[in-house]
Amino acid sequence: MNADRPAVAPRAEAMERAIGLVLRAGVVASSACLALGLAIALATGEHGAALVLLHTGVILLLVTPVARVIVSIGQFASARDWTFMGLTIVVLVELMASAAAALVFNRRV
Amino acid sequence: MPVVNAVLALEIFLTGAASGSLGALLGLGGGVFLVPLLNLVFGFPFTVAAAISLTTVIATSSSVSAGRAGQQLINMKLGMLLEVATAAGSFLGGITAQFVAQSVLQKLFGFVAAAVAIVMLTRLQRRNVILDPTIDPGVLGGRFYEAESRCVVTYRVKRLGLAVVASFLAGNVSSLLGIGGGIIKVPILNAWCGIPLRAAAATSAFMIGVTATAGAIIYYGRGQLEPALAAAAVLGVQVGSWGGMRFGASASAKWLKVLMAAVLFVVAAMMFMRGGR
């Protein structure tokens, strides 16, 4: 197989690009919030706007992989690939279970 | 929880940058360096160090995978399938970490760091297996274009059960110890499951975002994630891994691997000593 770059699977490539876009957006948005939040926290202390920005940054960071999983579910559904749609839904449920565990632990403290 | 001031933030940023660039040079996440630095040098409780490290793992996974998207290197289907196992392992690890003494986590980290060092040393000469390009990749296999050889690489996944078990363990260790877990999955996927190294590494890097999130959410909910420290570490690791990838590609990594394996043995010994008290 010695060829110029072939179009391996155009559909899979489009899926990858969409997911790449979600990941990129998440990283850029969360890094921006974290950088700004940290700068304000160092200047004025860790309260008010600084704290809101820092927590927003952390939450955006945590939500990015979740968003990627949700986009994948939609992509597998539109490809009528029910097996992988099901598996991806299981991953989403596991992430929700972690969030639920976080809430349980939070109440205990 | 430590109070954040400019000096501490800068120190953590630089620690993150050093861990991130080493990780990128060695093809690891930086967590295996960041966690012991935060725990042993800065003196943060192990769970606080692990929580910070997991946020940097998520950031690295997202930005690296975003950069690779469209190259067909990431095996999305295999990744999603194995994520079922890593997320379950990570969820259980995140809960377990809340009930386990710091000394146990330190000893486990020491054990994993030593194992990582051994894997690093035994794989110095490892090359990609030559694969038959005409095989049918099947449902889970993949096909990608490799620029160096100007060839289409096609592979089939073998021993899926082993890949699932390895992923579960990697997820478990990931959220217990605050590392990505790629060092556990990638050698197994490559050596026993028939996946070319680049595809195994790209798929693993893609997966660890979800893996680390399942663990990090629990630490965050528990109040063990200090956002200002995480911010400094995340920004540092991003800068470091960008630099490491940019300037490290040309350099031979062999001597670096030997050096880092030595460092990891020292880390393992220190973790054992702390954990043994």
C-alpha cells in the first residue's frame, strides 16, 4: 500500500473533527477562565469574581469530556450504529454516577 | 488547604510546566511526576495532589486529542468501548480513595512508579510491528496513514478481554493516584492486542480525559480540589506539554528515558518510605 494520502473514511474523519472542535473549545474556554480567575485571585484575593471564574474554569474542564461523550452518542445514532451508541450511553451513565457520588460525599462533609 | 499566594502559584505553575514537558517528551502524561512533587515537596495531602493532577490530565487529553482529530490515529470505537471499563474503574477508584489512608496510596504510588520505570527501560528499543496492510480491520480495528513510511497502516484488535481488563485497572489506578493511566494501557494494547504504538497512544490519550473526569468529579465534590492551585497547574502543564512536543520531537528520547526511569525509582523509594511510617 503505497499511495498518496487516501480518503480513509470520510465519515469517521468528519466525526473526529467535530469531536476535536468540542475539545478545543472546552480547553480554550476553561483555560481562559482559570487564567483570568487566578490573576484576579492573586491581585485581590480568592473571593468574588475570582472564585466564580476559577470554579467556572474547573467545571468547564470537567464538562468538556462529558460534552464529547454526548456528541459521540449523537454521531453513533446518526450513523445508526446502535451497539456503539449503547456503549457510549453507558459511559455517560458512569460519568453521571461519579457526579452523583460527588454530591453524596459533598453532603457528608 | 494551602493558602494561594503569587509565589506558591508560580511554583506550582513551574512544577506543572516541568511535569508537562517531561511527560510530552516521554509520551506520558505528566501526572506521574506532578503527584509526587505536590505530595512530597509541597506537602499537600495525597488526595489534594491527586485531584490537581487529574485536572491537568483532563486538560492535556482534551488539547492533545483536539490537535490529533482528523488524522484517524485515534480509534474512536475502541476508545468508547474501553472507556466503559476505564470510567467504571475510575468511579470505583475515586470512591475508594476517600476511605483509604494516605500511607496506602503512597505505597501504591511507589509500586506503580517502579512498574512504570521498568516498563520504560524494557521498551527502549521497541518498534512498531510490521502489519499486513491487506487485512480486514473488523469492527474495532483501524486504519491510518503514517506520514513517515507513507503507508496506510491497518490493524485488527486482538485479545479484547485483556484490553478491557487493562483499561479497568488503568482507570482504577488513575483516580486513586491522580495519573492518566496510559502507561498501563498503552504497552498492553501495543504488545498483546495488536494495536500499533501510535494508535494505542493516541487512543489512550483520548480516553484518559473521560477516565480522569470520572475521578476528578468525586474529588471536586468532596472539596479536595482547590481551584486556584488547579488553575496554576493546568496552565503550567499546558505550556510545558506544548513546549515538550514542539522541541522534543527531534531529540532522541533514549537517554531521557533512562534518566527518568532512575528518577521514578527514587520517587518510588521515597513514596515507600513515607508510606511506611
